[in-house]
Amino acid sequence: MNSTFVLGKFFLVDAGYACRPGFLPPYRGCRYHLKEYGNRNYPTNPKELYNLRHSSLRVTVERAFGALKNRFRIIDTNKPFHRLRTQIKLVLACCIMHNWILSFGVDEVIPEEFSWVPNDTNSQPHPAHMDDNAAWALQRDEWANHMWANRGLSRI
């Protein structure tokens, strides 16, 4: 995977990846999975809060892909029958149709947009270019500390 990234965009990755420009993994050595935070077992520091939100976002992304695969069974196969270029076009076409259905039709899998809770993001955008992994890890620390400082302003 190319390590270049678009300003303001990054890949949400698992702990197997290093913290480097464009790749945003959870902290290692901290609780991560949602089930570890059940029964009023709230995060106790910025890294745990960051990991909780990372895990929550990852589950949401996986659920969205699941909804897309359930709607369009052609992309939910282990042995695709089409060339890679055609597969890419199929996924893009399914995403376009999925978004059209969400905009103009009722969907039984995805809740109505008015029921979504917005994520208040008053944070500063990350610098235009970070050359080394240490700078990217520092940025992740800043985001975690910002989340921790503002944890009372939004849902954990």
C-alpha cells in the first residue's frame, strides 16, 4: 500500500501496522475491543479513550461493508469470476447504487440520517505533510489528548 495520503485523510488500520504517515493504528498495550469497556469499565486515560473510539469506528466501517455485501451479493464472494479491473468497477458501481438507494429510498439495514449522532470535531487539521513516523505518532497523541480533554462534551 502506498504511504502517501490525501490531506485530511488516512487509513484506519489494525495494530499490525506501524504508526506512520497516512496510517492510524490503535495504541498497543492498551485495552482496545469494545467488550473490554462494558459494565461501566470506562477508559482511564487518553490512549484507552482513543482505542475505544478507534474500535467503535472500525466496527462501524465493518458494519457498512457488511450492509453493502448483503445488498449486492456479487461482491460477497471468495472466488470472484471477474478480472481485478472489473471487480474494482463492480464495487464502485455497487457503492454508487447503494448511495442512490439511501438518498432516494428507504433502507431497512441502515438507520435514517436524522437518527445519527454527529461527532463534534473542533480539532485542528493535521499538518499538510508529515515526513516521519515519530511526527505521525505525535499527531496521534495530540488527537488522543484532545479527545480526553473533551470527553465530557460528547459521548464516550
